[in-house]
Amino acid sequence: MSLLNYTIVVIEDDPLVNTTVRDILSSKYSRIYAYLDAVQAINELHLVGPDLILLDIFLGHSNGLDILEQLRNQGFKMPVIMMTAFSDIKMAVRAMKLGAEDFIVKPLDLEQLEVSVERSLTNYDLKRKVEVLSEQLREQLPSEILGSSDGIKRAMDMGKIVSGADTTALILGESGTGKELMARFIHDNSPRAKGPFITINCGAIPRELAENELFGYERGAFTGATEKIKQGKFEQAQHGTILFDEIGELSLELQVKLLRVLQERKFYRLGGAKEISVDVRVIASTNKELSKLVEEGRFREDLYYRLNVATIILPPLRERGADNLMLASAFVNEFNKKFAKSLTGFTPEAAEIITKYHWKGNIRELRNAIERVVLLETSKIVSKESLHFLNYSHSVTNLIVDKPTIELTDGQHHLVIAKNGVSMGNVLKDLIIQTLKITSGNQIKAAKLLGISRAKLRYRIEQLNINVSGKEIS
């Protein structure tokens, strides 16, 4: 049988115990270093690089607990199993507080020793894998929200306020504008930052499984429910934050149950008889107009008001101007590392295209485009030709072309758009701006001309980031 590829250090001043432990472990693990002298062992640890240490508590003039504390202070993270001839509860408690993996009393039960070593190494491997995966995740996911445009500044200012207030929040924005990233920003800068951050995509879960996902179940709740207890997303997010992505897709039945959790902080698992208490912050996001869904009877009004305590509106990329190039540069750096490339920037033509292009998929589309460019580009700089797949116009212009001066009678309108199309958001924004200019900024008159309520007009002004505070409406 081949030996397992681990390095184990034994620090034990009793020669008989030292030799016995070394011989037992040598039959299973490839490298065993046994020390009678604690000082020598500590001096050589950085050379040996152990995966696990077996450490006696009483080592002549040295104390194993002090050595353990010294190891942790020096940054050694490997598991340490303490050995002692005295079964002292206070000593065991202190060892565990200092980060000991296990505590074994002499005379050693060799079978127990082997089990403890194997379990400790398995746990250590899992911890290292989690650290590696977490680091990879940090590299893949944007760690900060970039941008200096007015819209993103307003969103960030609101995000900072919301972070410090332990309340529900609603994040609005088109697909790909970074709603999940904003939710993570709120969580990471809140008192709940040490707790879990759980995301649930309301549009991706089959309706018949949604309740199981949210609240979990107990054995016998339905055919196939064989586990004694299966935790749902709420229990997994305990003391942390749960993001309901695309909350507008949640069924009316689950909206009722979500409202109850928000109000009472309690729920029942599916098939369970015991009420579960939960301490979770809820953030919701959507690319839909929830107020309209409320009017249509597709979203509960009471839940809407419960979620809409603090609203953060993320602007689409086409309204962020120079932010586009800032984001594109960050993505170039990201994919330079991923593909071992060394692109240094953009030509002026490429920079203009990125700044003015109509990114229908917003940041997600921009990121995918830059990934493709960095992967395929053979030169050191991104040129106009590098972006040929975007089907941009050679003279990159505004999405809504200038309107000609045309005399219109009451009730008429004139709309001209670019041949590549235009978003509904831009059309609505332009319509509202023109109407406000006609009424010299009077929102009551503008709402009347548009045939909508003043409240709905104010919602649209906020949603579309229309500036009505200055002399110039824009």
C-alpha cells in the first residue's frame, strides 16, 4: 500500500511514546519528523512544512500550550493535536481556544490517535480547498463598483446609507447593470458582513420547488423527501443576507409567505410542525416595474411597500459615459491574467466605440465582449478592428437621432430612431424630458399631458435618472 503524501511532526519528550507514535504513523504517511526537543522542532518547522503536528503539553521546561499559541501567532495554520497524561478540563478548553484540532489523553489509544490524525488532515484539506476556491471566486467576481458618472454616484451614496441600516432594500435596474454586485456591497459593508450572503434567482426555480428552496423540508413532506431535515435558503442565510434576484418572478403564493417572514421573522419547513425563527436581512432586485405589476395584480401591494423601504436605482451602461471605458480597462486587466496576455489599452477609435456603443446587455455584455477581445487579440492594444463583431456604426452617434423641426397638432408625435434600434427606456426618457420642457418643469402639468399620475411620473423620473433639479432638464 502506498503511503499518503503528508508531512507530520511529532513533538514528544518521552522517548518511548515518541518512537511508538512515529512508528505507527510511518506505516501510513510518507514523512514523519519526531522531535524530543521542542526548541529544535520549533526552529525547524519552516523547513519541514508540516501538514499536522502532534504536540505534548508537558515538555520539560516548555509548555505545549504556550508553543501552540506561539505557532498561531506566527501564522502557522496546520492542525495541532495535543497530547497529555492529565485529563484536565480547563487545560482542554484552553487548548481548543488556542486552535487545537483535538485533545488526546495518555496512555494513548493508538486507534483513536489514527482516527484523530486522519480526520484532522481531511478537515485541513477541505479548509485549504475552500480557501483556494474563495480566492478564485474573488478573482472572477468584481470586488468593487467602478464608475464616476452621476447615476452610479447616486446609487453608491444610497448603497452606503443602506449598508448601515439593517432594513430591507430594493435594487432596480436593467439586466446586467450590477444589481447582485450592489447587494454584495451592501452586505459586505453592513454589520452582517461576517454572516453568509445567499442569492436566490426567483425566475430560475421551478414553481413547484420554490417553497422547498426557500424554507426547506422535513422527512415525509413529499415523495422523495428522505432526509430528516433539509435546510432552505433562509436557514442557510441565518445572521446574514438573502438576495431575491428578479423578485417580480416570485409567485403570489410565495409572496404571501415571504411577507410573513419579513413581518414575523418566523416560518415552517415544508412538512414541519415546529416554527423556525430566523434573523436575516432581505434585499430584492428586479429589472421590472413593480408598481406596474401591483396595478396588474401580479405583485402584492403590501409586499411591495415592505420591500421598498430603501430603493437603489442602477443606471444602464449607455447612460454612464466614461464609466464604460473605466470598466472595460478593468476587464482587460482581469482577462490579461486569465489568458496570460498583456494588452495595454485602447486606440482612440476603440475607446470611442466602447464609450458610445449601445450596450443592450449592459456590464455583462461589455465584460463578455472584452473577454472575447483579450482572448483573440494578437497585438498589444485594442483597436477598432478588434471590436468589429459589435456591428457598430462607423460614425458612432447618439441612439436617438436629432428630431427635425416639425409642426404637430394636438395628440400627434414624431419619433425617429437609429437603424440599429433603441431601448424603450431611452424613448420614455426622451418623452418625459420633452414634456417637462413644455411645462417648464411643472410635474403636475407634465403628468396630466402624459395621462399618468404624478406619483408614476416621479417614479419614472427617478428610475430613468432624469435631472429636474437644475435649470436644464436632462
